[in-house]
Amino acid sequence: MKKLLVLLLLCLSVFAFGKTTINFWHAMSGSRLGAVDAIVNGFNAENPDIEVVAQFTGSYAETLTKAIASYRAGDQPHIVQVYEVGLQTMLDSNAIKPVFEISGPDFDWGDVIGPILDYYTVGDQLYSMPFNSSSAILYYNKDIFRAAGLDPNKPPSTFDELYEMGKTIVESGAAQGGVSFGWPAWVFEQMHSVHGQFYANNENGRAAKATEVFFNKDFGVKVLAEWIKWAQAKVFMYGGREYDANQA
């Protein structure tokens, strides 16, 4: 799964006689569509005076673009789900009603995981409601480990271990490659986060708007150099930009 996602509220204009209708645009397709529908149907059942109408509006980028365009045309949804990359765009759009302005002083945010809450907080105020979050996870095939003579209960925990185990797998013929992952730009970003490295200047844009990315700093160069080494040794199998790597 890709990306940390966030729910942003557009200006509301739903007050009407009888049932209140709230239009909700989102980018959840495939199996995630069923999860969203279950949440919406459950909410509607518990709140008979409110009807949330959920609509799939395309990819993350498409949904963001459509939401901004619809706001400018005066025909915006009441709620739109936007991926984390779009946070600054939404802040600059003047299209949103910040969550902290409508949540009230007594709202308990204790159920939201701290780092996720922090991501969407600007100037100590929460601007959007965290909706769903993705994190990179390493899966490994124990059968392939056994076939390559590796301990199936000891997956790699460092770059060096992944490289050496991957070479053993490839050389033994147990598999065509040792590792594959989609969303490489996101994994590159995650590497910075896990190792406490800034991805851009001005504290990742927290102290002020970022004006420089750190792709070519020491840490970024190290990560990419490792990936190149893996690819040259046929340990790394490039499976595509998005989800295609899952099949490999």
C-alpha cells in the first residue's frame, strides 16, 4: 500500500431541512473500497439524520486536483481524502476548514498514533484528520530461505545481511532475485525517516517551507549506492513504480 493519507475538510454547506447530506470524495480503490464503504455505511446506520455519500474519484493525485478545481468552481465536496504529499497544497489552497477549528477543545486525540498526528499538525494545530496510514513492511519467504540453505527464522535486519542473503538465494537458484519493492521513491523517503535523516531542509519544511531536497546528501547517496549494488548483483528485482513489485 502506498502512502500516508489524510482527510481534509472543505467548507461545509450542507445544512438543509430533514436529513443532512455530506459528499465525501476519496481515492480508495480495490479492496480498500470495501473498507471505506463499511465505515460509511456504519456511520449512516448510527446517524439516521445524516447521510454520507462516498464517491471514488480516482488516484490520489486525481482526487486532489479534482477537489481544488471543484472548489474554484463552487461545487466542492464537503470532505475529501488527500494523500500526505498534498498537505501543503491544501494548506495553500484556502479551500479547507482546519480540523482544530471544528473539533472543539474537549476532543480526545489520544486514539491517534502520535507520529501520524504530528505529521498533519502545523504550528501546534491539527489541520486535517488522519484517515488511514501506510508503512513499509518487509515480508520474506521462509520456503525460499530453506531452499537456499538459510535459517528461515532469521530474516535480514541490515543492508549487508540483505545483500549477502540475497546473493545466496540467487546463486543457489532458490529464486530469481533476493528483494523487490514498489513505490521506490516512497521507500527512499521511509529510509530517511527510519534513520532520523531529514529529507529536505528547514527541518523537512517544519521550521519554514522547504527549498532544497537532500537526495544527494551522504545518507541518500548511501541508500542509492546500496540499491545499485543489489541490482548489479541481481539481488534487487525492479518490479515497477507502484504495486507491480508485489507479484515478484
